[in-house]
Amino acid sequence: MKPLALDAMGGDFAPQETVAGALLAASEGVPVVLVGDEARLREELERQDGSLPIVHAPEFISMEEHATEVRKKRQASIVVATRLVKEGQASAVVSMGHTGATMASALFVLGRVRGIERPALLAELPAHTPSGKVHVIDAGANADVKPRQLLQFATMGSAYAEHVYALKRPRVGLLSIGEEATKGNRLVLEAHALLKKSDLNFIGNVEGRDIMTGKADVVVCDGFVGNVVLKLAEGEAKAIFRWLKEALEQSTRAKLGALLLKDALKRLVARLDPAEYGAMPLLGVKGPVFIGHGASDKKAVKNALLRAAAMARSDFMEALAASA
């Protein structure tokens, strides 16, 4: 596999955490090339006593800048990293930087897959499914969509679950306010009709409470709703941890119980930790692109690179091109 191109200047804690995460991924056998200011990256590598190849990019796009800066800053780290994928020198691009700039760079440099009108972000949430997760698409790329675009999102999400996670005939659910086909707004009603006629394994509408129960492997919605679902899940996980900690510190008996449950609690925390998932793939562009949270630490960066490697090693891109 060709190396993954990491936008090492992207993120609130770059380049310290991006370099550290890249070194962790490399220690697990994932080839990584750092893209960014060469002097700063070499200095950081020396500080962390590591070694990775570097592709120099003299510019970067800050969180305060507009996404359209990718058209002006042709030597920005995210643009250079994306260009490496376009030129076949890298198998995927990963960035914890400006989400809009990463999406714009993917569209500007790589372009859309034929048959896909709008790329979408796919989020993974822990769930009682065979893979241990549920794929929610779109998770924030498109606030306003058309019914046929929800069908395209469903096609991409299903292909991802099948070809990256080896799920046979992933169950696809449409997020709505009721299970009945007559429930939902105009967008959902029209999308339901299209999904029902498709070749996907469409199981009908699913409600918010069904997302993590294992009823569906892929849950489809517009990006506005999907991003609310994602942020709600992250916030609820933090609240649960806080309530659990408070409960386990209330008495000596509770503290003893916590000691007995220590390993199980650690597994629970790991399963709900957003850093375990690292980044979200942007599906629908001609190459693997992963976008992480700006506040990502080295653990999140490492896991983002591992996820990108899994997609790059799969036949997802070929399958999507054939099905879209």
C-alpha cells in the first residue's frame, strides 16, 4: 500500500499531536508521509525521536479562514496532501484541520465520483450490530438535500459497510419520526419511496432510539440531522461518564464495586470514546479522504490513519464507482 498523506499542520494541536499520532500508526505498520512545513516537522520529529518522510508545503489554512482559500493557497498542506492522492503517490489523505477546506480540497483536486451529486460524511457510532458500530450518513456535509441524494448517501454507506467492514447486505434504515412509511417530512417520504424501489437492503424507517440498538447497519439522513445526532451522542457519552463517576464515588461500597468493575469500565470508556474512531470518511470523491476533529490528540490521529488504511486496502472505491 502506498503511504497515507497526513495534513500534519491541520488541527488545534498540530504538529505535536499529528506527528505523535503518525508515529503511533507507523509503529503498527501503516506507512505515513507528513505534509507541511518541513522545518517545523523535522524539529518535531527530532523532539519525539522519530523518523517519517516529509513532503514540504509552505502554507496552511487556519480554522479562521474560509474554505475557498484552497483555490488561492495551492501550496497549503491540505491541498498538497490531496494532490498526492490525485497523482497516485498516496493512497489516502487524512486531516484534523479545517473541515470545509478539506472538503473543498477533495472536490477541487479529486472531483466527485460519477453519479454522486454531493459527497457525504459518514460517522461511526457504537451499536449492537455484528460490526459493533452503526454508520450514520450524512453526518454534516449537506444541511439541505434532495430525496435522490439521500438514496445516493444510502448507496455509499451500504458500499462502505460491505467492502470495508465485510458486512453482507448491510441493513439500511431511513431516519424518521416513526417506523411507518407514512411518517416523516416531505424529504423523508419521497426518499422512502426511492429507497424501497432500490436494490439496497432497505428495512424502512428507523427512529432516533433505534440508531444504536442494532436495528440497522446504515442510517441515512440529511447532514443537518446527522450532525445533531453525532454531537448528541458525543455529549451523552460525556454525561454518562460524569454520572457514572459521581455514582461510583458516593460511598466506600461504591468505590469497592468500581475496583471490581475496573476492566469492564475501561472497555466501556474505550468503546464510547470519540478518539477511538479517529475521523470520518468523506464519501463520494475520487479517493479516500478522512476528516477528524480539530481538537484531536495523538490517539485520534492514529486511529484516523488506521481507518484510512483499512479503506485504502479495500475495494470500496471500485465498488462505489460500479454502483453509483
